[in-house]
Amino acid sequence: MTLILEKVVKTFDQFTAVDHLSIEIPEKQIFGLLGANGAGKTTTFRMILDLLQPTSGRITWKGKPINYEMTNQIGYLPEERGLYPKLKVFEQMIYLGKLKGMKKPEIVKELKAWLERFGVSDYYDKKVEDLSKGNQQKIQFIAAVLHRPKLLILDEPFTGLDPVNVEVLKNAVKDLQNAGMSILFSSHRMDHVEELCENLCILHHGRPIVYGSLHEVKSNYGKKNVVIRGDFDTEDLKEIPGVTHFERDHRFTKLQIESEEKAANLFNAIKDRGFVREFQIVEPTLQEIFIDKVGEAAHE
């Protein structure tokens, strides 16, 4: 049931929104589709949903092109909220659930279970417009998963949520994946992507500039970070060959280096300056890789 995009292109007049995108979203995994605003993520989602047709290329799921009959097996949480504000929550879900082929008793059962899980059972007969933005997001999430889809597309699912409710929804996403759901996930929060996604693709102007497993992406990046804590001055370390970034505050000094081998030069430079409380080589964050790769692509 792998979702495959092969050389997918989408143009609008003279503008190319998606440019020869080829990726595979493995079954029963959470796959991260990342990019700055305007990178082509939402257009890609809409083509997967069969709301837009590719200009060229091919999108298949379960080995077949996606069509209207298959969309009942797909759930979608858009970045823009699409709920009817004047409807009560249960009215909204009954309407949306029936569009996905569900019967009313099944809809009510699923809705009440999700509301109870999120600790908002009393929202059952409240109007959507009377809920906070964060709680509207919970209802929108429920609408996306109510029919138990096989493929779930989440576009910025944690928007408007406080840290406590981010964890609540994050755990729900993990549980759905553990239950066998394939999930395509987009977020500007790279820490969320690192926690949830095993594989990812970064888009820039509709073109993939990074693609692979999170482990491969970090390994292939090459650069490493060194964290130093000690009671001595480190300002001159930025001049050591191989140091590409220098950052210091009252807690530590953090340097980015071209390779692990360059770390020996740093240690030799500080070992006689005083007590070294910490000297640690750590992987770059996905945030650092994202900024670097998108910046490089922008200047090509």
C-alpha cells in the first residue's frame, strides 16, 4: 500500500508549483513532507487527494492511480480550518462521516470516543464557533480520522495548540501509526518532525532537495556540532579551520564543524585552558539542515 509519486509536475500557467517530484511514502510509517511557505506541499497534498490533476507524472497508491472511490480511505487535515462555525460538533461529524460512507450510530460512537480521549466530551453539542482555536483544531483532527482511513494527510496539525495539547495530539498520531495507518505529515516545527518521522523530503520551489531516512539525511549532511562547557574564553575558536558556525551564551559554546575529524583541533585548543566540564560531538538538528539546504538551494 505504498504511496508513490513519479516525476510529478504541476504547473499553473507559467508557474511551476511542483517540479519533477519522485518520492515513496512507505506503508504504516509517518513520512515528513517539509518546505518553506510556497514550496509546493499543499499542492502535492491536493494532487494525492485527487483534487488537482498533475500536469505530468504519476501518483499511485496500492499500485493504482488514486480515484474518487479510493478517497474514502484517505483522511485529510488541512492547514486552513474547514469546519462550519454555526453547526454543532455532532452535526458536523454526522455530515462529514456520512460523506465518507459511515452510518450515524458508528459516527456517534467514534466521535464520543475521540472527544473522551481529548478530554472534551462536553463539546459534543457545542457550536464550532464557540470553541477556542486549539479546540477547533482537535475537532478538525477528529473529522480527519473519524472514518479510520488507511492513509492520513496532516498539514500543520498542531497549529494553535498549547504544549499540553500538542502532546495529546502527538500521542494520538503515534497510536494511529502503531495501529497500521500510513501518515503524510507536514510541519514547520522540525523538532516534531524529528520525533515522529522516520523518512522525509524537503521541497524547495516544488523540487526535492533532501530525501531519505532521517538517519541518512543526518549522516550525509557531514557537518557536526560540538558543545563545550568550561570556565574559559572560547571566542577565538571561531577562527580554527573547519569551524563553520560559532554560537555562545552563558551556558555553553556551540560550534558547527565540517567533520568529526576537526573536533580534535578544537579539543587541543582548549585542553590547557582550565577545567573542561563538557566536550561533546552531537548530530546536527533537522532545523539546522533545513535552513542550510534551503539556503543553498535559494542561491543556486
